[in-house]
Amino acid sequence: MKRMLFLIGFLLFFLTGCNLATSAPTVAPAFTPTPTQTATPAPTSTPVPVEFAVRVNAELVNCRFGPGTVYVLLNEFHRDQSLRAVGRNDPSTWLVVRDPGNPGGFCWVSASVVETQGQVSELSVKPPPFVTVTDVILRAEPNHIQVNCTQFPQNIFFEAQVTANGPTLLTWKWEASTGITSETETMIFQESGTQVINHFYLVGGANDYWMKLHILTPNETIKQVNIPVSCIP
């Protein structure tokens, strides 16, 4: 009996010891991703535009809107006057300079009448400027009509003086207050200057008429003239 109790106690002790000896499960550490490092691009340097001084070596030099004598004159410079060249045309026959008479503005001088203090070939090539219509003067003749009511229709003559700052293709059309619109017409400006275009219109009775001139190219411009027409019975 004592021997039996001893065996049972021994077995219980053995089983308990096995449970205590069993190691606790190992918990793997949480995975922490390594932060990705983004390469910072090296700063790129912006090339500095080349410009240098030029000196006028003629008695009087014209500075124009574009690279050629066909462009409108903007300024005049005298011998030994110093200017800053900032560009050129493709064949390097004309230079773009800062216009001292127009702060922030530029004009073109012939390379043959200035002495450069730098390499012209290093200047950036500039395209010719966009030519525009700079002024339109529109008038009607007569500018008002008063006649006997039996004297209609009456003819009105319109004249427009159109000024452009360089060679360009001018297109335009007329629009009357009566709803009539002319066909588009065309004129070539071989150089800067003023050209005249004309138009005639018949009015059939008393009214307040107007006529509009629509400049379509090179830039859109509208001019209007009013013509009051009255009659005496």
C-alpha cells in the first residue's frame, strides 16, 4: 500500500515537472520597414542670358521695332552713345538693344553701325516681333445729312487711315447699322506706315446710322462712326 502511494506521487511529480519545463512560445518582434530614402536631385543652374555693351559709331543711328528698315522707327541714338545688346537676328545683321528712352522696352539697331564689346554669336537669336495695327482713324463724309425727304437715297463716303508698325497682311470688313456686312477685303503693308481704305454706302431715309470698320488681321480692332440723317417734308 505504501509502495503504491509512493509510485502515484512520483508520477504526479514527474508530470508536473514536464509541464514546468516546457518553454513559453517565442513571439517574433514586429517587422518595421526601413524607410526609403528619396534621392534629392541636384539643383540645375539656369543659364544667364548673355548681354554686353555696344557703342554707336555713326552720327545718328535709327532704332526700329524690328530687324529691318521696313519696321517703324522707335528711337534715335548718337555717336559714342552706349547701349546694352541682349539679342540678335539669325544672320547677326541686326541687334536687339535695351531702349533707354523706353524703360523696360527694346528696339533693333543695325549691327553695321555699332561697335560691340562682346561676341555677337553668343547673343540669343530673337524672332521678329509680331506686327500690329497701331492706329485707325475713321471718318464719314458728310458726317451728318439733312435734306428734303424726296431727296433719298443719299450716298455716304467713308475713309479709314490705318497705321501698322511693320510689314503685314491687313484684312477687314464693314458693318452697317442696317445689318449689311461687306465681304472681307485684303491689303498688303510692305513696310510700316499708314494706308487708306474707302467705302461707300447709300441710305434710304431719315435715321441715326452708324458704320463699323472691323480690322481682322494682324490684330482685331473695331472703329465706329455715327451719321445722323434727317429730312424736311
